[in-house]
Amino acid sequence: MEYLNTSLLESIDPAEYQRTHPFPWIGLEGALTDEGYRALLASLPLASQFEKDFGYGRKHGQQSHDRYTLEWSPERDPELPKPWVEFIHECLGERYREVLCNLYDAVACEFRFHWHYTPRGCSVSPHCDSPKKLGSHIFYFNTADDWDPAWGGDTVILDDGGRLSPRSAPRFEDFPAPIRASSLGNRSLIFSRMPHAWHGVEEIRCPEDRMRKVFIVVINKASPGTRFLRLLHRAVAR
């Protein structure tokens, strides 16, 4: 089974993506194949596997980002259902990596993967990501069968007009004209890390028995060694 709709991802124009205001981002419908999305949705990791990430202070006085988290890396490999193992291996493949390197105009990149389940009353305060990141690709896993859009859950793209220091703690109301990237069903969001790439998630208002569920591919800057190997691979491929 193929999980990524690679043809859709490869159809994104990197130059157009880079010109997007207020910073490079694109919301996608169908970045996963229909069959792949259904398989991943039906086999989401159990909440009992997650760690509580609540009440931890953030830099610059920003409100804590409260949620349950599960991390995957080559060093940290939790037991996962077969579809998720296959999907992660596909994400580690050359075609997906090439798509993201092209979008970020990077020779190479490194991945980290995690799931976030967010309960009622929690939020992701406005922030800019770490400089070590190139960006993120967020896959959403709430559907019309279990989620009301009135409960929130969209990632909010925020434009500070270059006014605010990334080392500050603004509120959502400090940003005019927020853009909400739709998060219901087989949708995902790719965005770039930049000094003023503010984003967040407003307070979740779901019932106690529901949670916002996302899987995030974090795209980090590659180490010098990884960049060298990538250039060598390209040279040999020619």
C-alpha cells in the first residue's frame, strides 16, 4: 500500500510556495492516499503510549503547550501498528525527502516524527519554531465522524508584519486577520520555519472524551555530514 500521495506533493511549485504570504505555507487536501489515510486513522497509536506534556515553561514567557506526546526516531522506536511503521518508512524514502528539500531549497534534511493528542482546554500559544528547523508537515486525524469544527483544532497562521520579536509572548488577539488552515479529514499543512513564522492552535473546546489528533513530520536542518552524503548521492545518481 502507498500512503503518501506523492504525485500531489510533487505538483507543488517550490517558487510559488516560497512566495506565499505571510510566510511559506500550504494547506493540502489528500496528501495521503484515501486507502492510506483510512488505514492510519483506524490504527492510531493508543493514548496509553503517550507521555503527558503539561505545564512546562516555554522560553520568552510563552504559555505552555499542553498535550500528550509520542515520539519516534531511530533511537526511540515505540511499538506501532503495521500501517504506521510502513508510513514512517515511506516518509524516510527518497521521493518524499526530495519534495521537502525542493520546497525548503535545502541540499539535505533530517526528520523527526511525533504524535500530539490535545484534550479540552489546551492550546498552542503563538510562537515561532526553533532555528534548527526547516519546517514541519502536519497530518490531521480528526474526521466529521468524531469532530465538530466548532471545537477548534485548526493550525492558525499568524502575520505580525515583522513587528514582534520571536523572543516575545504575544496573544492570538495581537495578530490581525489570522488564517486558519483546515484540519478536518485527510488534510495536512506544510510550512517553513522563519524568524516571523508565527503560528499556533487556539484553545480546544471539544468534549472530555475527544482529543485533537495530529502526526507531525519535523524537518530539521541536516548536519554537515548528511549534506555531504546527499551531494555525493546526487553526483553518483547523475
